[in-house]
Amino acid sequence: MTTREECRALDEADVLAPFREDFILDDSLIYLDGNSLGPLSHSSQSRVRHALDVQWGEGLVRSWGSAGWMDQPQRLGDRVARLIGAGPGEVVVADTLTFLLAKLLGTALELRPDRSVIVTDHVNFHSDLYIAEGMARLSPRPVQVRAIDRDHLDDFLTEDVAVVMLTHVDFRTGEMLDLSGITRRVHNAGAIMIWDFAHSTGAVPLDATGADVDFAAGCTYKYVNAGPGGPGFAYVAPRWQSEIRNVLPGWLGHVAPFDFEDTFRPAPGVRQLVTSSPSVLALAALEGALDVWDRVDMNDVRRKSLALTDLFIELVEARLPGEFGLATPREHSRRGSQVALRHAEGYGMMQALAEVGVIGDFRDPDICRFGFAPLYVRFVDVFDAVERLVGVIERGEHRAERFRVRNAVT
């Protein structure tokens, strides 16, 4: 079993170790919930303060032009593009993930007018399921949503399927799907492929171009560290840039917003997916987060992510044999950057862990989730987290009466 001294040696050799200093972290806490909300970086804090004090405080309305507020959706989209393997002009930052999925679903359905089915995963994130049902109801033609077992996707790729929407990394288990292989199979069936990159962006290397992805959307508040409620982003492959239509059009997606025309004329390409005015303070936080990511090699992130998750699995199974079930795949090719452990008393486990300074989270019915963000999580954090987990179980703290009633946020 790996020792704490060996973990310290791994930290000393880690090329990503200096990035921990970019974040505002409490060293008494072991933060393993970056798969839900990333921590604040010094650069995001600085960018937001500048946007508040200088751009808004001094520039006032003039900053829409002088500070480039109007251009942020495209300018920041080009910076996000690097994280998903896309090119300039292929990504736009706007709204939130759910709204962007709605827009992409709407345009995908229009691109396949002779087909009438949306296929998605029955264990997909619930907001994705809700928005698929909502867009089906809003379609001018009858559209059906089939929520399936993704392991049997090929059985459902029939000639009536217009679009398939899947999440690349499962939010509960951390299982990573085959981006290229699934996209290819969907294309072979004549359907459009939409990917949700919520738990992938900043967590694993992505190659939207190489995988021939049609459309993708993601969020920035998890591994990208852009803050609570951080903006979403949408990717549109070059081949669709002239074909898409924003089904939720707004003035900033207009080719000439300040002409104030009565009829919507879409801006070229992905820019038309912008609907309303940019959320300037949220975009300032994202810009600060991207200041960190601009210096990061995603291959280094992936190597450390796998090493951290391997270590966590090794230590849990060595120190607590038989206590947990492993929901996350062991195969590296099928694993994102989190580890999910199953336990019948999982909710109390995560609450008790928080009280001893290890922050993860819980998902029904029995999932204890631990996110391993390589920019700030250390190998010694993994070792210490498992030691504290052992202590919680040995003392029976997870069975405390106060944990029998769940909080609204788990």
C-alpha cells in the first residue's frame, strides 16, 4: 500500500503542483468536490474586482464598448475551445448548459425533419432529460423521447432517430463514454450527435474535431472553476455553421443588434446562439479561470487525474476492504476524474466526512462522490482523506441521528 511519505514524494515531482497556489484554499480542508463546484482562483477574484470597480464602477455604460463586454461570448468561446479540441469561431459562451442544450436540440431536430425521435440515456442528468422532453413538446411535429440503457444504444439507432444526446462522463459514477466510437455509430445511423461535456471539460482531454462531434454543450463551474452558476458554452462543428437556427433567438444573436430590426436576421455561425446580454460579472470570473487554464497541458492533467483516482481506489480497498462498492470503472479508458463509492449509509458518510474536513458529495441512491481536480488536489490529500474516512467509520460517526434527515443540497 502506498505510504504518506510516498505521496509526498509524488507531490514534489508533480509538474502541476505549482498551480495549487493559483487558488484560494483552506489548507485545513481536503476539497474533493470540484466536480460540483470548483474553488475560487486569485485570477478570477482579480478579474471580477476589476469588472466591478473599474469597468462598471468607472466605465459605466461605456464599458459595453471600451471593455469589450459585447464581444465576450465569442472571445471567451475561442478560449474555451482549446479545452474541448475545437477551433476559433466554433464555440460561444452564453446562458447556462440547459438552455444551450435546448437550442442545440431544437436546431438538430430541424436538421432531420423526416425523423421524430430523440434518444438519450435513462440515467442522464435530470435536467438533460427534462429539457429533451420540453423540446419534444415544443416541436411543430410529433417528437418522442426515448430514454434508454446506453449500453444497448445500437438497438435503438433506428431510422426514425433524429438526434442522440448523451453525457460524456456520467455525473453519478464517473464513467467516461467512447466519444469517437459512439459519435461514429450515431452518424452511421443518419442521426445528429449532441454531447454534454459538463463533467469532461477541464477534467479529461477532449477532441471534438477529431471525434467528428456535431454539437456539444458544457458548463464552466465544475472543473473549469468559473464560479457558482458560471456560464455555459456551445460547440457547433464547422459543417453545421451555416445550417443552424437558434430556436430561442434574441437580439445579441442578430447580425446587427443595434439596428433594432423587427425581424430576426441571424448572425453568421455559432454567434447566433447568443440570445441575451452577456452576464458580465460571471464572464469576468470565467475569464480569470481561463487565465489559469491557458497555462495548463491537458495531457498532464489526465496523467495526474488517473494517478490520483488510482491511489484513492487502492487506499480505500486496502484500508476498508469490503466496506464500499466501486461504481467507477477501473479501466482508465472508461474513467473520468472522479471516484464514486457505493454505501448504504452514504449520505451520513459524506456529512460526517465534511465535519472532519473532507468535502465530497452524495447522489441518490447510495453514491459517495469524490472529485479529483489535478490543478489543486495533492497526492497527500488523497492519503489523508482516506485516513479520515477510516476514522469516521471506526467511530461510527456516519450513523449519527442528525444525519437521518437530509439537507436540501446533498
